[in-house]
Amino acid sequence: MQYSKFCCTILISMIFCWQLVAQTQTPAPAPAPAPAAAPTWSAGPITFSGLIDGYYSYSANHPGSGNNAYRNFDVRANSMSLNMAKFTLEHDADPVGFKIDLGYGRAWDLFNFQDTANGFDNLKYVPQAYITFKPAKAKGLQVDFGKFYTSAGAEPTETHLNWNYSRALMYANGPYYHFGLRTSMPVNKYLTVGYQLVNGWNNVEDNNSGKTMGFTTALTVGKFAWLNTYYTGPEQNKTNKGFRNFYDTVVTFNPSDKVSTYLNFDYGNQKFVAGKGSNDWIAISGAARFQLTKTISFSPRVEHYYDKDGLITGVAQKLNEFTMTGEYKWAEGLLTRVEFRRDWSNKPVFERGENVGVAKGQNTVLIGLVAYFGPKR
């Protein structure tokens, strides 16, 4: 009997202790919440993307006009400015697709300046709008028709796709866009060729009845790429005489994921409408990008632009620029760039205060903020 009481006492004590321990134990952590779903930048087959880009630029020359000379997008001096806002709708060809950009800001005023000056501004805030046809059995042939960015040059139009904030002189003084037909065709896994038939340079409606032809090649082998573009055609108002010929070549070499480089060379000439001869210009630039960390990079650029006869810049001169840009990436889709740039010439072509054409150099410091979104960032 005593033994039974002893066993019952032991059993009751064990149950009491087990309940006490269970009550004092830390409860198991709740399962972690599922990660937020990635943003959907599409509606069916149509994808959306865009950007907002603004800056503050300080000019040591304090130009009376309020403008930095020989700039196209970062043109305002000693002022904050909205450079560009852009919204894109795109549908990959299957076999028919399209792309349309809608833009707002000073950048697009400058981008479409020639069309506006000629009285056509219906597409002033439409940087690109074209349809694409890519037949399934045509071995990669792609045909675009509409308004599209030029194939010439090393720098894209959108700021966040470039290494520097400001665009080079070669971008500012070259073609921005064309209207017409563009084709591309891969020859093999290394080489792609293309042909274009367009109205001309920077115009949707032609200024004559002639057409400009463009020829492109793109050779990519490993870490090396070589791009060539040649445009030829009449560019003078109301005449098909006096062809403009323009050759642009870009060589890129990216030895690692932390170092990228390019070299860009241009040669152009504008034939006289009457008589022999031409106005010529030649330019060369080089740039590099060094990715120090996942969020920090810096990019130097140097350039020489020889406008032998003053056709492009308005003055026969040897124009140069050096740019150093530092970038900090806050998050995917948001970056800041701080940039020092010096432009100089062998002629006094820059403003200083209220005096025009008295300085041979121009120093600027800029800070820009760019936010962008979309599936292809």
C-alpha cells in the first residue's frame, strides 16, 4: 500500500514538473513571412519601364545666359533642372511587336530641336515610336519602321544606361534619331549586319525629297566588340545635292565584370551643294568604368573634337573635354552621380558672366539623381 502511494506521488510529481517546464520553455519561432513578390512590370505581353532624371549643375563661369555651352541634356548652369522623364511601353516581336517612348523635360526639347525649328512638333515628346516585324523562319531578321534612336555613337540616350551623367561632345553633335526603315540580320554567332533607309538626321518629316542610307555591323568575340555605322545622304534643305557622309566606329573591351572600356571615333563631311569641296569634322573619345564595390563606381572620359570648318559647332575649332564621374547606387533602380567636367578650346568660345565668347575653358560640377524602373534594369 505504501509502495503504491509512493509510486503515485512520484508520478504526480513528474507530471507537475513536465507541465512547469512546458510553460517556461520559449515558444518556437513563427515561420518567416514569404518574401514580397517581385513587381510586375507588364500587362500581358506588354512591358512597362521608365525613368525620372534631375540634376543640379554649378558653372565656375557663371554664364549670363544660364546655359552650359556645348551640352545637350545637362544644359542649365547654376540651377536645378528636370533633365528627362520617360515612360516606355514595349511588346517583343512574336513576330510583330512595337515600342513607344513618351517623354517630358528639357532633354526632349533639345532632342527634337531640329524638327521643332522646321515647324514639326507632333512627336516632340515621343522619343521613339516604331513597329517591329521578326518572322519566325527568317533566321533572326528584324525589321523596324518608325522613329528610333540612331545607331551611331558609344552612348545611349537614357542617363542610367551611360557611365557618365553628361553626354560626350560626339553624342551632342551627332545624330540623335531617324525616321524610316531599319533592319538587322545575324550572319553568324559573331557578326550582325544592318541596313537603314531614313529621311535623314533628327527629322521625322524630311527637309528634301532625298533619303539617307545607313549601314551597320556589329562584331562580338568574347570580351571584345566592334561596332560600325555609316550614314550617307542629302541633308541640305530643299535640295538633294550636297551629301553628308558620316562614319562612326566603337570598340569595346571588358576584361572583367569590374572593368569596362570603349574607344569611339567619328569622321564626317558635308559636301558643298555647288562646286567641289566639303566641310569636315573628326572626333575621338575614350572612356572606362571601374566598379569598386556593388554600389560604388567611377568613370573617366576624355575627348577631342576637331570641327575643321565650323559646320557642327559654329566655330572652326579644336574642342576638348575631360569628365570624371562617381556613382553611388542606393538600391536597384536608384542612383546618384557626382561629376566634374572641364571643356576647353583653342578659341574663346565660352561665356564668362555676361560676356559671350571670351573664355577658352568651362568648368562645371554636377550632382544628378536618377530613378528608373522596369523588367530590364
